[in-house]
Amino acid sequence: MEDEKQLIQQAQQGNPVAFEQLIAEHQKRIFSIAYRIAGNSDDAADMAQEVLVKIFKNINKFKGDSKFSTWIYRVATNTCLDELKRIRRHPSYSLDQEIDTEEGSISAEIEDDAPTPEESAERKAVRDAVNIAIARLGDDHKKVIVLRDLQGFSYEEIAKIMNCSEGTVKSRISRARSQLKKILQQDRELFADYFVK
């Protein structure tokens, strides 16, 4: 922990090498949080980059009141949710969308030569459905699901990250899971094998 304190002090003094060393062990988890909130790797990569920039710019605001990792993941979840709101306000266009020309409509054709085994397709369908369902949750519920069920943080850690009580965290997790189950059960035929009454 002494090494971490020294790295924090050096990073706060503007040392980029210290910052890189300090953030290295957290990068995968930051991307994972971003991916779970964004639902796709392109937006997640942009979000994770934005998180790193925000941490770098605001590292002087870290006062040591909590663990450094707790502060990082608070910045990550809040930044990713802010970015998600920005993306929704300014949607991008899909390659599947037809383009109107003088000769008529055309659509992009991109060949996918990747193998598509049935099991892989089923897993992807479930993963996509869960990501879509998570995206439909409110911000507080989305945060707790991502932090607890997808990232494995303890109730205590989540309470620190979200700056609320453990009881509030447990309550939000319970409501979020219930809401997720309802969303996913809307299409019971597809998910009959994955949910038990």
C-alpha cells in the first residue's frame, strides 16, 4: 500500500509514468464496467478512454478518504453513465441502414466469415438480451447490477463506490434483479431454459 500511496503522490504531481503504473491493474475492470454499461465494445472503448482521461485530470481530487480503487470505480461508473446519456442524445447510424441514392436504395453488405456454432450463437443471444435488459434499467439499478453481478464487488465496496449505505445497495440490487427478470421473461420462449420459477 505504501507503493500505491507514493504512486498516487507522484501522479498528483503530474508524473505520467506513475499514473500508468497506478492505473494498470484497473484498466481491464474499467473496460468491463464500460462494456456492461455501453453494451458494445466500440462505445465501451471510448467510455473507458474517457474514464482514464477523467481520472488523470481529477487525480488531485483524490484525498484518501476511501481506497483508491473505490474512487476509480466510482469515477468509472459515473463517467460511463454520463457518456451513455450523451450517446443516446446523439445516436449514430447503423451500417444496416439503407442509403438513398438517385438510383434507389442500397444497403451495405459486409461479409462475416467467422464460424457461427449453435452454442456460441445461443450464448451470444442470451448475453445480448441481458445487456439490452441491463440498458433498460434506471441508472442506480444499472450501477449495482454491473458492480455486483458482473464485476463481483462486495456490498461494502459498492456502498463506498456509490456513496450510500449497504442496506440501500442490497435493496437496489434486489429491485434491479427483479426488474431484470421481468424484462427477460417477456420473451419466455427464448429464455425458458435459463430461468427457473
